[in-house]
Amino acid sequence: MDDISCKLLVIGAGPGGYTCAIRAGQLGIDTIIVEAEKPGGTCLNVGCIPSKALIHAADEYETVVQAAAGWNLLGISASKPALDFARTIAWKDGIVARLNGGVTGLLKKARVRLVGGRAQFRDGKTIAVETRAGSQVIHAEAVVIATGSEAIALSSLPFKGHVISSTEALALTSVPRKLVVVGGGYIGLELGTAFAKMGAAVSVVEAEARLLPHYDAELSEPVTRRLAELGVTILTGAKAKGLASDGTSLMVETADAQSATLAADSILVTVGRKPATSGFGLELLDLDMNGRSIAIDDRCRTSMHGVYAIGDVTGEPMLAHRAMAQGEMVAEIVAGQKRAWDKVCISAICFTDPEIVTAGLSPEEARKKGFAIKTDTFPFRANGRALALGREDGFVRVVARTDNHALLGIQAVGAGIAELSAAFSLAIEMGARLEDIAATIHAHPTQSEGFHEAALKVLGHAIHI
């Protein structure tokens, strides 16, 4: 195959990569994007989108089960609930396929050339791609590395057979009778909760003293309570030691140094993700690294001229929306625009039940940075919309500077609270003060009123509590 050239070459068509390529195409930059799998990356294909589809299906099924059991407080009744999991997976796969086609169409609309195959660096401006038709060499003036991340495996529990990562969990053909989740972070609890609602007997093994250790205890407590309501067995301060002699059960060292064995049809290992930096010749470039991730500056430039890196491959926070914002910025930099990364906050969402949203600094983080702060919470038990939804567990918390009342952080936990993440981020990015939130009319009845009331409460005059 003849060599081809372009101004911008993007390696990886995940959220960061395809956003970068599309924006570059819109700006008239001759762009090629290379992807070994389907466009959309982990997020679209085996992460964010399919997991949220599964979570929604599980929520709907739980409602029907409760109605059949006479637990439904709304007076709704049902009989003989059944879950056709194959149809659930087919529906989930249909959403993914539709979005795959959408990304491909958007790349085409932006006149971006998509090359399917695995890339291999030859030097900082040249890669070879093993396509179905043979090896394709591509030369570029600028290169963007957007290879994403991959699940971390435990040496004692390698991914094989019924020991699975989140990727395999989203491709199961039936709901496991007994599911053991190793790792009580957001990925494990999102999927563990969904499978518990669909009838699996779920156990969670977490090495730290509590679940969701990267969130503060006040935020994680409602999630822990809900898991208990669902009958999930929680082992904190416990370590997974490997498979038992039967080859299926999990051996665990409990918090009191005792040994336990957990029977399992599937063992879901979710102990984190790591930057995907191997398998495509990155070592030939000799880039500066931050541990496992590629080091970048405030323009996503690496230590090699003309080579950029975006998204999970650059480390935390590993969030699709961060990658997309970086991709857009890099495309505009390559087009000659003056851009730099100056984001004040990046919101993060844990799609557990209830959901958790964090934006900006927590009270502890703010104090560690030397701020004198004012902070308070408004509980959803005093919010009309939350009560009407039958989901009053949770709250909104605001963190502000004592001197000028500028917002430093906003956190919330509650049913459906993810949809307030944009409002939280916008307030912090715009430099809003407590008085700005208090003076903004929030529609009634909505859960967003919790944000309004939390600001009022810090100011000393909440209305509804």
C-alpha cells in the first residue's frame, strides 16, 4: 500500500480522539484517525454508555419486582415479573451500534479519514497501521495520542474464565446467580448494584475501610445503606487472595485476618484502570512520563515537538468529558488558535444508587489548600420533588470561601442527581458566590432547589428546613 500523509494524525477514536478529529476537520485540517476496534472507544462500546443502559434496565426491573411483591408504595401492582436478559443485552447493544454509526458519520461529515487497524509508531511523525488490506504507513505533521486506558488485573486473579473485567461483565449472556465484586469503587458498585437489582446475590470485597474510598464518608454513606437494602454483602478491610481449590470460589482475608471463601459464578475485578501505553511502540518516542501516564503541559503537548496526548493515557481524572475537552482544545491549537487548559473544575459522577456528583473541592480538600471555608448541606428529605419521587435519601452540599463567599466546591448524593452536574460546574467556572445562587430562581418542584437551599443555609437563612 502507498504511504499517505496528513497534517494531523489521531491515534484512538475514543471520546477524546474522535472529538479532536471532528473539530480538526471542522477547522479544515487534513486529519486521519486510527482505531483498532470500533469508533467510540471504551466509553461508548464497553464502558459509560452500555453500563448506564444496563443500570437503567435494572432500575426498571426492580420497580416491577417491587410491585409484584407488594412493596410498591405508589399502589402499583404486577404479577410474575420476568427478565429476558438476552433482550436486555440486545437493546444495550443496539444503543451502542447506533452511537458507533453516529460517530462514524460525524467523522465522515468532517472529512476525517478513518483507518481501521492497530497503529505502531516508527518515529514521532510516522506510524504503520496493520489493516485488513495490509500495512498502511502514515506520515503526519502533528500526532495526538488518545489510546485511553485499560482495566487493571490482579496477579492473583488474572482475567480468565469466570474472572472478568467490566468489559466482560457487560457482555454476559445471563445474570450470574452469585457475583463477587472485587473493588468497591464506582465501577464495581455501579455494576454490582445493577446485577443485584436483576436478581444476583452480590458480594463486594473492598480493601479499604469503607466503600467508595475516593469519596468522603458523608457522600458514600447513602450508597452503602442502599446496597444493604438490596441485600448486597459488603466486606470492607478485606483482601482478595485468589481462587480457592475448587477453581471457582474466591478466597478472602477479612478485616480481622480471618480466611473466608465466597462462592461465585462470576468474579468481577474492578480495582482501577491504567493508561494504555503499551503495544503501539510508544517506547520509540522516549516521552517524559508521570508514572504510567504520558506527561503533558497545559496545551496537552508532550516532551516531543508535534506530539500531543489527551484523555486517560495522560492520567487522572480518567473521564470521557475531560478527554473530549482536551481533544477540542488540541485541534484548535493545531489550527493555530491560542488555547490553554484553564478549567477550574471537572465534575465527576458515580452512577450508583443513589448517584453521587462532585464538582470542585470538598471541604477537606479546600482546607488542605489553605482556604477558610463556610459549608453546609441541604437534605432531600426536605425537598418536595425528592419526596414525590419516593427517593428522599441524600443531600446537596456547598463549599465556599469565608471571605468573599466564592464557591469552591459542590457535592451531592441523590436519585437522578447526575443531571445537576452541569449546573454545579457552571457555577464554579463562572466564579459564582453564595449570593448568586441564593438570588437565582430555581424552578419548583425540582431537586435543583436543594442547591438553592444549600446556599441559603450557608448564608444562615434556608427557607425549607
